[in-house]
Amino acid sequence: MSVAPVEVDRPDTDRLSETVVETDRPWITLVWNDPVNLMTYVTFVFQEYFGYSREKATRLMMQVHEEGRAVVATGSREEMERDVTALHGYGLWATLQQDT
């Protein structure tokens, strides 16, 4: 009885590693400037929801105001989805995206 070699298809490791790296990137929550909410309210929300200090909350609010947006949180997609939903509940315009 002879045993013939078996051909095995191996995954393209370069492509596989790119996929793994792609999914390992963290997600971010962005808050966007809007014409409705007062700056003091946005600062309050950042303190209330995220537990940020007044200084950090004010700094992020000013970034939203002056640059049009600010990254307010980083983490897993599920965590950022939760944050975006909560911020919408406060009336803020927030989105999530995978970090670049």
C-alpha cells in the first residue's frame, strides 16, 4: 500500500494577517458640533456620562466647538455603539467609526 502525498490548500497568510489587523483597530466615538446645544450643556454631558473632569470636558467641548468634532471615547465597537446611543439620548450628534 502506497501513500500518495495530499495537496492541502493553505490560507493566504498575508491576506489573513491584514484581516486580523483590520479588526483589531479600536473604534472611536465622535461628537459633532450642532447649532442647538449650549456649550455648557455639552460640557455637562461629558462630565455626567463619561465622568470626565470639568477641565477635560471643557477641553473636548471647545474642540467640538472650534474644530467641528472631537473624539470623546475609544474602545470596542459595542462600547462605542452604547456611547453613541447614550449621547443621542442627551440630544447630542454623535457617530462611531473605526479608528484610522
